[in-house]
Amino acid sequence: MAVVISYTVGTSKVTIVKENGGYRYVAEDRVPDKLLDEVREAAEVAIIGGYGGRSIYRLTKTIYKLIKRESEVGETLVAYTVRGALKYRKLQILIDDPYVEDISSVGPGPVWVRHSLLLRRDPAADFIPTNIVFTSKLEFLQHLMLLAEKAGQPVSKLNPIVDGNLPDEDGGHRVHLVMPEIAGGSGELVVRKKKSFRAVTLKELSKEGMLNDEVVDLIKEVIEKRGSILIVGPPGSGKTTLLRAILYSLIPPSWKVAIIEDTPEIDLLPGSSWVRYVVPPPPLSESINQMILTKAALRSSVSKFIVIGETRGAEAKVLAQAMNMGLGGLTTFHAGSASEAVARLTSHPIGLTPSQITMFDIIAVLSFVESGEGFRREVVEIVKPELMGEVLKLRSLYPRYGIEKTVRIPHAVMGITHR
């Protein structure tokens, strides 16, 4: 067993270890077991007592005694333990860990996570198991119900699928909860972590090796003329990170920008005139989707850019309409290459026309590139779509050479050449 990554979160030492050809997330609490049990028992009394005056007094008195008796542990560690007991219990460490991007569990057994530091080293890692385990179906359901309660979205047999957000003070993370009756008898619990706001810049991404000066200049040129950019790449390749950096580095706060998202990931720049529309949780999401929100943005006073966090379907046509009206457009799309993105965007159910594809000034392609420490995320190509008669060409702007190839557009007799 080899330690790949090691750091501290709250009262726990966290390590990512490699064993038997795979990875594992291990959190070891530094608070003595006896202290943990006493604090949790006092916290449970307070919960059962409904946080009444007597229960809170007992909890406070117990904690004070423990701090005095366990002075070598420290008040911070005791406070963190109480916080976990009163809030998210076994999941607290994972919610607090800044490197955990997603949390997933399907009933009794280990909780799984996606870990940003590990993904930079090994993009194929995806979800890895943790040593945090739900020992029974009852314990799993207790945590599922706890998340539903915190999100203000009760889950039950009559309402077996819940999507919502945790309170802002707890990070505002997105939760997806499914009762056992729907999820194969086991149930499902997913927390998609919302990253805390930080105005990451193109300069920072350049230092990390994601892009170079030539790529930055190409992006700047498009934004300055209020053009449109399609950011393409596989999951975890940094598409949203690059989109954020473009927004925070190149678009002034005085420009009226509308950001449309299914899951809130792009924060508004503080002090800006920007607005963000987010698809609401069910049942409203059945009638209010990204396409509806994009149409609403067009009817607002947006004058510069429309940003769609991730294009998946019909909202792409509304974005094309916005670009046709003179607005700039920024969006991301899951695909391994520019050719693949164009082929899927022109196919059912999206169905953009080749001329609508050319409304994107450039297509920036992200991928994973092997480096000395594993892999890094990098802009590997920038192409410009151009319609030449009946052929849609993808002209390589960066690097300034490429392999010529043709991709068929499924619904039309047209070629796409890539050179």
C-alpha cells in the first residue's frame, strides 16, 4: 500500500492510498474514540430534546467538561466533532474536504468520492471508495433523510426522488436523493459539491500549464469583439474552470451577462451587473429547463453575453438565436474533440445547422496531457468553424497545423473537414 496524497481536514488526517491496483480514500480521526462517543451522546440528547434550553445546557456543560479533561485535544477539535454530530455525521468530513468534488453512496457499504487532486494525477480514477461506511440500510436511510431535511425537500415513498441544495452556510451543495423503491432496493445518495467562490484567472491557468500565451491571445480577441466560444472536452478536463477564468479575467462587471445553469457552478462576480438563472428542483424542472431560462434571458436587458454552463439539448438552438442577435455566447459541451462535438451538435436531439455552428468564433478543446507528475488538463487545440459551400471546415488556429479528416453530419449531406 502506497500513500499518494496526504493532508488534514478538521480533526482528521486524510490519505489517498493505492492498493491492489486501485485507490482508496482514508480519513483517520485524531479525536480519541472515548471523547467522540461522549460528545456524540451529548449532541444526540440535544437533538432529541429539540434543542430546548435544558438540552443545550447539558450539551454545553458536557463539552466544557470534556475540553477541561482532554486539554491536549483542544477546543477546536471538540467543536469540530460537535459540528459533525449536529450536522452531517459520517458525511461531514467529505463535505468539508475541499478536494472532494462529488460524494456517492448506493446503500450499505463504503461511500465513494471523486477527488480533484487524484484526478489531476490519474484522470481514469473517477470515483474511489472511502473508509467511511454505512453499516446498515437504516444508517444509510438516516443520512439520506438528513440530507433531504437540510435541503428542505422531504423524501418519502410518495416523493421518492429529490433534488435540492444544502443551505448556503453549509456550502450550498447540490443533493440528489433516491429512495430504495426506485433505486434497486438500496437507494442512492449523491452530493455534488459546489466550489467556493474564487475568481480564478487565465494567468493562473497559464501557470498551471492549462494554456499558453498564444491561446490566451486567441480567446481575448474573441471576447473583445463580443464573439462566441464553445469549450469542449471529456468529463473533469477543466471546461467549467476555463469558462470561469474567461468570465472573471476578460468580461467587465459593467457588461450585462446572463448565466444559465442546470447545476449552480459559476458564481456571479461580486459587484457586477450579471444575473444567474438556475433550473429549479422537481417538479418545477419539468416545465422550467435551461431552454426556458435562456429564452427568458433574451427577454431581459442582457446586452453582451449569454453563458450556458453546459449545453445538453434544445437550449443550444436558443443560444444560436442569441448569437444571431449579436450577443456573445459561452458554453461547454462534453466531447473528446471538435469534430465529435460538431457531429453531436448537428445530430438529434440538438439539431443545430452547420451555419449555426459557424456562429461560434472558436472551439477550444481540452484534454488530459501526461506530465512528470501524472496528467494535467490542457487546451490542446483551438479550431475555427467555417462554412465553404456544402462543406463545414474546422480550421486549426492552435496549433497551426493538423491532420485533415472528414466527419459526416448525420442529418445532412455535408462534409466536415478538419485541417
